[in-house]
Amino acid sequence: MAPIEVESIRVVSCNPARFIEAYQFEITFECIEELEDDLEWSVIYVGSASDESKDQKLEEVSVGPVPIGTSKFVLEAPAPNWEMIPEIDRLGVTVLNVSCSYKGQVFVNIGYYINNEYYSHATPDVGGEPLLDSSEAPKDDVSRVWRNMCIDEPRITTYSIKWGLATDIPEIPEENKEFPPAGDQVHTCENEVDQVDLPEENEDSIADDDSEDVDDEEDDREEEDDASEIDLGAEEDHDASPVPKRQRTSIENCV
């Protein structure tokens, strides 16, 4: 969530109004986290839809320091320079943009459609004299031009920017993202046991232990045979039960 949210923007200047009159906007916004820098608000008039170089920046102001909570202020901008607008684009529909940026990054833009028209007298009131024909309109008489802003349906666009705050979600650079190679697979099974290759010295020690165990078994059997000879005596003709051998499990099958 962005630390700044524009709650409302209201046109407080007259509408309709003469082209040469200033614009006034009452802006209310909320700040939920302390900012390092000021907010930059600007008003831009689109002079030509086909040529961005004809855009006019009517005003640019810094707002700050911004307190946490809800703030309200009035942004005022002068009318655009009539002479800088191409004649073909002076009348008709155009756009006025109110935008806010932080550290050079625009994060919200509010656009208004504006319709500019000539009147025979400088009044758009109903019942006034009819509009002049475009061929009769005095191209240099801006006092006869009235603007009508579509204030009920502004076009609001928001953008994600890097605020440089603790709430920002850091992006992992592409070169730092770690993923397992495509050929590696993780396979688990409770009934399977991986075979472990032991170091040579461990194998030798196990082999030595095995040989010692075998020698111990042989010694035990010899002692048992001697005891049998002593205990049985005259009964040595009877069949003696064989001594069972101790079972041994190979290391490959141990869990």
C-alpha cells in the first residue's frame, strides 16, 4: 500500500469560466507513513493531442513536510498561454492533468476533459447570442473563449513507484534470484534408503571389526566344544545339537 492516498480533488474555481481565468483545485490526501522528501504537485495543459512539445506546465509546487494523517490544500494554476497553442487546437476538446510525484516519480494523475468554445459575447448563458461560425470567430480574441470542464468524471490513474521506505517490498534482482537447475529433482520415499559410500578408512575399520568378530566367534565355539567334551563324558555317543551362528546384516541393507 502506498504511503500517500488522494482521497478527493474538487474544482473550486468557476465552471464554466473564461479561458483566461485561473484554475483552483481543493485536494485532500492521507499520509500513513513519514516521508523523507516533499510531494511535487503539477498542473499541465495539453496544447495539442498530436504534439507533446505543445504541453504547458501551468504550475508546479512542493508540499511538505507532510504530516501523518489527512491534509488538505488548494492548488492554483494560471490559464495557459493562448498564443502557444496551435490555432487548429485552440477550440474543441483537450485535457488538463493534475499530477503528484515523489522523488521525481509520478504516482497519481487526475485528468479532466475541457471543451473550449467561442461566443459572440463573453457569456455561455443559455439564451445568449448564438455561437460564431468558425470562419467568423476572431482567432486572436481570447476574451470570447469560454472553457467547460468535465468535473464530474475525472480520469484517475495511479502508478507503483519506489518510495524508499520500510514498507516497500524489495525486488530480487534477476541475477540474484536462485532457482534449482532444471535437471535436479527432489525425490523422497520412506521405504527407500540411499546407499552411502563410506570413506576408505571407514571401510577398512569395518572390515577389521568384522574379522575380529569372526575370530571371537571361533574362540567361543572352541570353548563350547571343550565344555561339551567335559560335560558329556560317556554320553559323547549321543548326538549334540549344533550351536546356532549369530546372524549378521550387511551395511548396504541397514537403515
